[in-house]
Amino acid sequence: MKIIAFGASPSKNSINKKLAIYAASLFDNAEVEVLDLNDFQMPLFTVDIEVTIGQHELAKAFLAKIATADILVVSMAEHNGNFSAAFKNIFDWCTRINGKVFQEKPMLLMATSTGAKGGSNVLGIANNAFPFYGGNVKATFSLPSFEANFDEINNKISNAELDNQLKETIKNFKF
């Protein structure tokens, strides 16, 4: 089984990428490939640019990576209550090639933030929107107060209750 995991943030120290990597590691017998949004930097999407250059090769590459997955583990970064600009730009380019960006792959959709709401705004937006774009969201998970609940030295959730909640979510994940 192959998992494609990513944090929907361009930060080199993305807390969402750390959460996605940890969650993906909890699946049994999985090969995990972690995507970095920085590998998919494209000009800001506009129809004018699309007319000039056509379908961007990096958008095609992102979609090709998604196609290789059996499961997607995605952790959404919340920027001002919504998607990060970097993720939204990749998403916009990809939808012009394939409106079903997530290609009906079973998805564990997550979010974390440094605040107590754990990215709940963006998680709700993504959970509602992604099914229209081929997102087969099977489970969601929010990790509040990342710095207090994640051990960055050992790369795992340090709060036992939240860690057990994620482990139970993955144990019951149906794909």
C-alpha cells in the first residue's frame, strides 16, 4: 500500500507536514512518499497565464503523484482561516487539468495549528469542498496547540489522549 502524505504549507518547518508524516507512519505495511509543496512552485494561477503557457508541468507532476497513491494523508495549514496560498495555487492549477484533483483516493484529512482550535476552520472548509474535487474523505483529525501536544524530538504526538484518538482513527480507517 502506498501513501502520499503532505502538509498543505510551504513552510520548511511545517507543523502540518510533521503531523502528516507522523500519521502516515502509523499505517501498517505502508510505503510513504512525502510531498513538499515547495517542489511544486508555479506562477500565481490566472487564466491569462494559462492561455500563454498552457497546463503547467508541475501541476501535471502533482497529479501524477496523487495517481500513485492508495491513500492520501493530508494536513491542512490554516492561513487567515483558509488554505495557504501555496496550496491554493497548486490546487487551482491542478483543477484546470483534472477537476477531480484527489482522484477518489481514500483520504485522512487533518489540520494542526499553534492555537487551541487546531486549524478547525480550514479543516471544515476542506472537508466540505474536497469531495467535489475527488476527495474521498474517510476520516478527519485535528491537533490543537501543536507546540504543547507534539514532541518534535521524537516526531510524535505527546498528548496520550490525542495520540490514541489519531491511532484509533487510523485503526478504523476503511479504504
